[in-house]
Amino acid sequence: MIIGHTLYGRGSEGVIVCHGWFGDSRVFDPMLPWLDADTFTYAFADYRGYGKSKSMSGGYTVGEIASDVLALADSLRWARFHVIGHSMGGKVVQRVALNAPDRVKSGIAVTPVPACGARFDDQTYQMFAGAPESDEKRYGITDFSVSGRLTPRWVQSIVRASRETSTVEAFRGYLPSWAREDFSAEAEGLKTPMRVIVGEFDPKLSPEVMRETFLAWYPNAELQVIGNCGHYPMQEAPVRLATLIEEFLGRHK
């Protein structure tokens, strides 16, 4: 069974887009009007337990998502394609490129979790582990991820989306894989062209972390920092993110 997805555009360049832990692919909606629908076709994927795939169960791992992404590409008859991922989805980008380096033209990792995982201390991990059952913890995590800069109404909208668009089982299930699994030794040296995009005010997945991971591991990786932005560029700076995405994709068609 192919995971649920939403197609946008009619161009010859295929792009699969992978969302994060908090909510389904609709998190990217503010960016849609600014994408080049004539050049690209975007497939916004929903993982098992999320969005259009909410009824699909699974093992809830990054590796499973990567396999589902490749199956989605097969179903779309995309022999080669680009892959974009946000946060947890940024770790998926690396896994897909490792699994099928000959098929991935380029990868874009947006405020991404590195291949080594999140490197949380025990206290932080327990905070995240409590989030599936606690909207208060979901709120705290989201607010922290943008350095407490944004209106509570926006933070509440992310919490609500995470609750409504994913099952508790899936939300809980993906955490160990994206946060703790470490395949960095395998990933080091990956030659896929990769653009890493982070926000100036993302406190954990900062430019410094990206230089120590992505830029240290991948010889063809480059870093872009969006000013006055936290962990959700597609919500906080959608026009700028769309610009940075398509500028890079255009160089690797």
C-alpha cells in the first residue's frame, strides 16, 4: 500500500516532501502559493499514522518512512527525484539518499535532525516522551523550538494539528527512531548534493549543530540560515523558504 500524499504542480521535476513529528504534510500549506508548479511536481507525503495515512499502521521508524518514500516514487514513476524533509523528515532525507543514492538528485533538509539523532539528554528526552499524552508538553516543545517568539495562537495551532492529524501510537512510536537512532557512521561521505536550511532562532538545531554534522559529514552539503526564524520556516518565512528550495533544486535538475 502506498502512503497517502498530496500532489502539487505539473512540472517534470519530481520532489517528495517529508514532514516533521508535529503534524502532517499540511504544515507546508503556507508555502504552496510560492512554489513553481510549472517546473516541479511536489508530492507531499503523509507518514503512517499521519494525515492521509492515519489509518496505516507500521513500525514507525525513519527506515520505514524511507522505504515508503521510495515506494511512493515508484508509484509516481519517478526514476530520479529530489527529496525535502523538515525536522524528523530531515533525517528521512539522509536515509533515502543512503538507500538510493543513484535515484536522489538532491536533498534539502529543513531544520533537520542529523543522522546521529537529536542527542537529547535524559531530561529532554523524557519531556518529548511525555508529549504524546500531554498537550502542555507539546506546547512547551513547540514554543521552545521558536525561542518563545511567536503568538500563543500560532503555537496552539501547531499543537492542535499534531493532535488532530496523527495517532498517539504513531506520534509515540516515531520518537526513538528519529531522536536516538544513529546511522552517522554509515552516512559519512554521502555525496548527494544537499542544502541544509535552519532558522536563526532554532535553539537546538542551530547553524553550529549543522556545521558539526551535515557539513562535516557530507562533502556536497551547504548551509543557509533564515533570519528572524525558528524551527518552522514553512510557517514563519514561507516565501524565503520556497525561494531557497527552488534555487537549489534548479541547480540539480
